[in-house]
Amino acid sequence: MLSAGTSSSLGIAGAQLRLSALAALEYRVGFWSDGVVSVLWGLIGVAPLLVALDHRPDVAGWSAWELMVLTGCFMVVSGIYSALVQPALVKSMEHIRRGTLDFLLLRPADPLVLCLTAEFMPWGLLESFVGGALVVVSLVVLGVAPSVGDLGGALVVFVAGIVALYALGILALAVSFRALRLHNITTLFETLLDFARWPAGVFTGPLKAIFTFLIPFAVMTTQPAQGLLGRLDAGGIATAVATSLVLLIVARVAWVRALRSYTSASS
Amino acid sequence: MSGGGGLRRRLAVLGALGRLGLAEAAAYRASLAVWVLTTTFPLIALALWAGIARAGGPIGAYGEAEFVAYFVAAFLVRQLTASWVVWDLERQIRLGELSVLLLRPVHPLVHHVMTNLAALPLRLVLALPLAIVVLVAAGGIGVSTEPALLALVPLALVGGWILNFAIQAAIGCLAFWWQRSATLFEIWTCLFVVLSGYAVPTSLLPLGLDEVARLSPFHALLGFPVELLLGHLSPAEALDFLALQWGWVIVSVALARFAWGRGLRAYGAYGA
């Protein structure tokens, strides 16, 4: 059952998305700066993979077109980040820095929902659409038709990955209550996201642990791609979901504590 | 006013700007630390390439140790040639903040040069420990053993810094006509990542693309100083590439001056 709180949160997110979409259609220069450039970034970033494939038949057991499935998954996540997550974080951090968060806190809704829907840049989703198309094309070239079970598993892991992405965003937001000029932390995350282009199997040692549990890029891109290729088992799905849920709980606790220490503009 | 007095006054102004930049960098050190971390991309590339080399043997002339040395050097060169004038300039032109700088008795671009340079020491303080940890973990770095070539490294670094600053300034000046000039710089950065040796050592690029990349300003920004430092270049090659780099420096400075001069006239036409 959907609780009243959840449905009102979804309502707020929907309304905010509609407003942003209208604004985006108004200012069409964003089509080039947010949309086309992010697609370009998404595609140019493949270059290191291509260079690696020029010298090796595969990378960590992934063939060329399998890596394109992964690249497509990456572009979907990257587009969601730059269109939905990053703008909201930047806007909310600005509110925190200036003390105008007060206006959000006064509204009769969960402040976290208001922060995470503070601003969207819909043109960034262009990268997600191109990424989705790339996934379909690559699967067709490979001749892989995912079964319903595989699709379901990939979808579950994908949602878990997006939840983890949001959890990391909320953590960044909580930190920004203390260090006020940290809006560039979202840029840092954008840089780190480039790790997610590569199969998680490339990493060894501490980096592998970090990218599986702490900053679970493996959950965001590698595992959905594995799911589509029919290589993901139930244990992998369960671990991915558990990782994301733990991150989400930690983030929520950090947010509540940070909000308590917020002293607003006037005090 | 005598010429000597003018010079002394100028030096005093530059010194003051330098202190201002240093103070800003120190005040927002957490922010600067995050900026340093955003340029850790070479260390990411290091983890990947070293991993691939470890699993299946060397790629081209690069084994695991060579990849580590290459990307740590790339990380440090990137720190030493960093500037961010394109974003400052774009914002200042768009919001009209530039008018305040124009009123001051210092050329606004000189102001930016000094504040960008002043952050370098702190940048290095933040970046060096990271580089040292990676190097110690990987077992050291072999730099060029040719003293004459090592002597050219500072020249290559200065050239890289000026080139980066002038290109950013030139693109930033486009904001006089076009509000989102930073977008153009993002496209530039896309090409930089691939062609400069930032994500892939240039000599590994396929299809003769490495020859093209070596002639480009991208490689002059990063790949050339790195390869010079690591001793990958013969003395003759080093001198050729140094001349090429400084050729790009001259072109980029000329472009920046041209864009600034034209742009300022357009800016004045707003009635600012």
C-alpha cells in the first residue's frame, strides 16, 4: 500500500519535474549545453576501453560488444545523475549555504524530498536515452535476448543502483551543512562516476571493496549489464539490494543529524 | 612618476594579489582539496591500466610499473598546470562582476593569473602526499636520467601552465557574446581527456592517432611534459616538442588577447 506520505512525495517530485521540463523547453540553449555535451562526454569516454580492446581481445572477460552494453548502462546512470541528482544537490547546497533552506523547511512536506526535487535539468536525460538505445543495439548485435527473469533481475539491481546513487547524494548534502563551500563535491562524484564505465572485475584489492560496497558503482552499472547478459545470480541481486538499503539508512540518519545542527540564516 | 617607482608599485600590486589568492585558497581549503581530488582521474586510469597489465602482461611499452609512473606523473603535471579562469571569467562577464575588476588599476587577466598561480603551492601540498602514497605502494618511479632533459622540464611545465591559462581565458572571453562559453570548454576537455595522454598514454593510441595527438595542443598541455619527465623522449624529440609547445603557447596567448580586446568592446556596448 502506498502511504499518504509517499504519494505526496511522488506528487511533489512529479510537479517539480513538470516545471523543470517546461523551463527546459523555454531555454533551448540547454539542449546543447546539458544534452548534447553530456551525450558527447558519454561516448568519448569509451576511448580508453577501445584502446584497451585494441591491445587485448577482452577486458576482464568482457568482449567488445558486451562492454558496449556496459557503456550503455553507464550512460543511463550518468544521465540520471546529471539531470536529476546533481542539479538538486547543487541547488540544495546553495540553500544551505545562504540560509534560504528555511523556506523549504517551512513547507508541509519532508524536507529531504523537497531538497532532492529542488531542481532538475531534463536535457541531461538525453544521455540516458542514447545509453538505452546503445544497450538495445549491443544486445541485438550480440544476439542475446534476455529472458523475463534476467530482465527482472537487471531491473531490480538497476533500481538498487539508483537508490545507492541517491544515498550518496544525501550523504554529500549532510556533509555540506558543515563545510559550506562543498558544492564541488558533486563535480568530484561526476569524476568518480567514470570508474563505473569499467567492469567491476578490473579492480582488485581495496578499490574492489570500495566500488562494491562503499561507492557501489558495481551495483549501478556492472551488475545491471551482467543481468541483461544473463550472468547475474540471485545471490548477487540480494547483495546489491542489501548494499543499497544499508547505504540509504546510513544516509537518512546522517541527514536527520545534520538537519538538527542546522541553525538557519537568522540565528 | 619614475619608471623604477612604477615597477615597484606594480610588483607590490602583484604581491598583494598573490597574497589574496593564497588567503582565498587557505580559507577554502576543503573546497580546494575536493578540486584536487576531481583531478585524480589519472590515478583512476592508473588503477585500470595497471590492473590490465598485471592480469595479462605489458601493453605496448607499458608494464604495470610504467603505468604507475606515467599516471602519477600525469597527476602531478595536471596539478602544476591547473587553472580555472574559464569558469570565473564566464561568471564575471555574465553577471557583470567584471565591471568591478575593470575599475581596479590592474588588468583583470593579470588578477586571474595571480590568484590562479597563488593556489599552486597549496594544491601541491594537498596532492603530493597522495602521489607519494601511490608511488610507495607501487615501488617508486624512474625519472629521466639525462640531466639536460630534466633541465627542460620546468620550461615544459611553465609552457603547459601558460597554454592552459590562455586557452581558458580565450574560451572564457567568448562569454562576451555567448552566455554558456564554459560549455565549449567542456567539449575541449572531452578532447583533452582522449588526446592529451590523460586517460591513455599517447603512444598506445591506435591507427596512427598517436602521431596526430602529438602535434595537438592537448598533448603539449600534458603528455609532453610527462613523457619528458619520465625520459621517454630522445634529446632531439624533446627539443622539437618543446618548440612545438611554445608555438602553441604563442598562438593561444595571441588568441586570448584578441578575444579579450574584441570582447571588451562588446561588453562596453551593453552600457556596463
